[in-house]
Amino acid sequence: MCDDLVIMLRVVRLLKRRRRRDDVALVRVCADGELTDGEIRRIEGLPAVICCTGGRLHAVGLICPHAGVQLVKGRIVDDCIECPLHGARFALDGGSVRRGPAGHGLPAYDVVVRDGAVYVSRHPRGHGRSRHPWGACR
Ligand code: FES
């Protein structure tokens, strides 16, 4: 009986430690429901933007890899974020290039809604696919 209690306390302690570590890896963006549909907002403290489309939240890199323009001034078209300068499009769900002239994809971040707030991972979960060298987009 006493051994069970000790094991249970260790598990609780481990879970608390893991939750603390996860919180350090997240950046708070805003309150849940604060972003309006079609909105693109820069995330303070990260080179990323968060977008809301169709009730879903996505976070991708801030800078267009083609010529370095900030995508916060872009717009959302067909589940893509469109660069305001030359019109390259990047998939919101992973940062892949959907339309040139950009050759490289954007980093994509995890979005977590917890306790009434929206958080984004401090580090990207991956990088969107680039265009093929011969120019075809994925
Ligand atoms: S700067 Fe974004 S497509 Fe050219």
C-alpha cells in the first residue's frame, strides 16, 4: 500500500515537471476567440504569424523566403497565405510552397488552445516543402 502511494506521488511529480517544460516551449499569443476569420497577426517574440481561417488556427513563418517581405501584410486565399509583394502562396497547414515565385517553404509552428488562451510553439515543428528545381509546385 505504501509503495503504491510512493509510485503515485512520483508519477504526479513527473507529470507536473513535464507540463512545466511544455509551458516553457510555448508562447502565449492571445485569448481564445480573439482572432477573427481571415486575420493575420504577428506573434510577439517569434518570427511568425498566426492566421485564422474557417475557425482553424495556423502559425507559419513571418518572412517570405523570396525577397524578405513580412507576410503579416498578406492575405489568406484558399487555405494559403499569399505574399503581398509578388503573390507567392504558402500552405497554412505546413508552410509548403503552393505558388511561386518563392522557391522555399515557410517554417510551421504548433498551435495549442489551452485554458482560454492560444499558444504557439517556440520552435517550428517543421519546414514547408520547397518547389521542385524545375518549377512545379506541390
Ligand atoms: S517577396 Fe514574397 S513572393 Fe516575392
